[in-house]
Amino acid sequence: MFKHIMVPVDLAHPDALQSALKVAADLAGHYSARVSYVGVTGPQPSSVAHNPEEFGAKLADFAAAQKAKHGISETAAHAVTSHDPAVEIDHVLERAVSDLDADLVIMASHIPRHFDLGSHGGRVASHTSASVMLVRA
């Protein structure tokens, strides 16, 4: 049913991703799907990497580690540099779905709070043709 699973990841908070990563690995095994891990960074140094090239290398290492840990047959890293990741994240994820031709997006989520303005997953689901699964941490 699914051929290509996209998993947005925040390398600064890998612990919050564990449930979504496990679900992605389980579904990838069930459907023999490939998994692309998408990370977004800015051009300036961050707590994760000094520059976009280092970020891309760390994301590639992350994808390889997920492949080894969960026995996924095919993984890839898709690093995107954005001038303002916090503002552009929804658009970046929508483009990544299209660029990767992903048919399922699995996203980590938190329990909604009163002041939350919107859901990244809801935005991706309503602006792409991919199915979207939100996984609570």
C-alpha cells in the first residue's frame, strides 16, 4: 500500500521522536517501503550543526542508524536549508513530500495545548496528496 514514507525529524530533540520512528520502521517493514528522514536547518550555526553541510552529514548518519537499528531495507536523508525554519517549516515539509514523492508522512506530535495555533501535520495533510499519521510521543 505505501511505497515511500517520509519522517520529519528534529535532530535537536531525538527523544521526542522515538514513537514515530518506531511506527515508521514497523510500517516500512510491513509494506517493504523506503523511509526518508527530512530535517530542516538554517544557514547559521545551531545547537545541532555549525553549517548546513554538517547538518546534512548528521542527518545521513541518523538515517543510517535508523536503518541498522530497525532493519529497514532502504533509508535516505533529505536535508533542507531554510532561511527561517520556524516560519517556513510547513511549506518546506509540503515541498519535501512532493520532491520525494512520498505517499505517507509519519510525524511525531504532542498533546495539543490551549495556545497551540495549528498543527504542522494538519497543514501537510490538507496541502499534499500524501496520507499523514501523527504519532503522540
